[in-house]
Amino acid sequence: MPRAPGSSRPHARGSPGPPPNPRGGRRRCCPYCCSASSGRRKRDQEPVLAQYTAVISPQDPTLLIGSSLQATCSVHGDTPGATAEGLYWTLNGRRLPPELSRMLNASTLALALANLNGSRQQSGDNLVCHARDGSILAGSCLYVGLPPEKPFNISCWSKNMKDLTCRWTPGAHGETFLHTNYSLKYKLRWYGQDNTCEEYHTVGPHSCHIPKDLALFTPYEIWVEATNRLGSARSDVLTLDILDVGEPPDQASLAHLGSCHPPPNTHHPQAPAQPGLQLS
């Protein structure tokens, strides 16, 4: 099947831009109007809707990098002139080659995409079905990426033995191409319930600050959980006592209290090296 030019999976790009809430709540994709920069429609780019509408199936799918997608755009048949003839597809505003589409019947246009690369927007890439005159009939968000990898290399320090700041490495590659939520959890080693850190991004994109209510002379267990649309991962547990941690990195050399490196034989599937369809 013909493939549009693309590229293999790029190197990790670091952490994405700041999420909409402290722990990075999931942001819904607008199927007609996500922009590459903000995921929001600009006032001077309001979509022109057709007089008749359609339905895209599947709606808002989540796929692994390298997957294929079979989609359909079905025009409502109760309006005069509402047929699939002349319909076409766009992906993030770019018209897809006609050889990727075919008519299934008088009211349905099918699309076949192969070897998908990671989404260009964490809010979802826009797959839109258009009428012959360019007006919009329907839209769907594509979420293409990887499940989170096991966080590792947790480091913690305290300024006054009453608080605790920790940071971590999100994974060997880091980039999942999907919004990934990281939660720092902690509990007293021998008793007590799990607690979740609330003050994120205090010393960088993968960090959290516990400001108070920490016990002395009792070890804590600390770990990081990562979740996205494709799965979840959990770091190794780091055990520490507040009295034993170092000072902040700008005041003293920070000793890494965890050496939680990812297992050597664990990896997630990546996009094949040959050209694939780039979501752009």
C-alpha cells in the first residue's frame, strides 16, 4: 500500500510543555480544531461545516507506533446529495494522497494508514473528513505513541529535615508521544497508607516537593508511577530516612539515593527504520 513520506522515531525530546494541572491532567482533542502548538482553535480559523454531516469510525483511537489504521467516513444518507463521492481526508490540516482512500459504497469513504509514527500533538492528531468543497463533515483524534517506561534514578533531598524534594528520570527513551502522567507516591515503611505528592515541577519537569508532615526516625518508601493511554509503569521502591538525605543540589553535592535503572532487556516497540506515515 502506498505510504506517505515520514521518518523513524526521533530521539527523546525531553519533557513536553507544562500540563494543564499540577500532575498533567488529560486534555481532550477537538476533532476539528487542534493546532500543532496549543491544541486550540484560533478565532480566524473557525471550521466551515458542511450542510450535511458524517461519522468517522473508529472515533479517537489509541494506537502503538508502527500500527496500521483502517478508518471510514460515512455520510448521513437522509440529506439530498449526501454521498461519499468527492470526499477526501486531511491529517493535521494536510490533505492525504487519494490513493490511501477508496469508496466502500455510495455513502462511505475508507482510509488505510500504515506504519504510523508518534503523534505530533499530545492532545491528539486531527483526522478530518471533508466534502468536495472543502467543508468539514466529521473529525477524529489519533493518539499514536508508546506505553510509559519504568521511571528510575530517583533522587531526594531536604532543606530543613521537615520537607522532601524528589526528582526522577522518566525512562530510557523518555518520549511516549502521548500525555503521560507521573505521580510520586510515598508511605511509612512499616505502616501507614499511600500518599501522593501534590507540588509537581518544582525543580524541573520530573520532580515533586513534599512540604511538611514528614516523620523523623522512621524510614519512608518512595516510588513513581507513570500512566498514559497505552499502559502504566512503576519504579523500584526507594527507602530513605529524612535524617539521612542530603541538602539541595545548589548547597551540597546531591547523593543519589536510588539507583533504579531500567532492566537491560526491557524495551518498547519503536517505529520501523523504513519510511512510514508521519503524522504532520
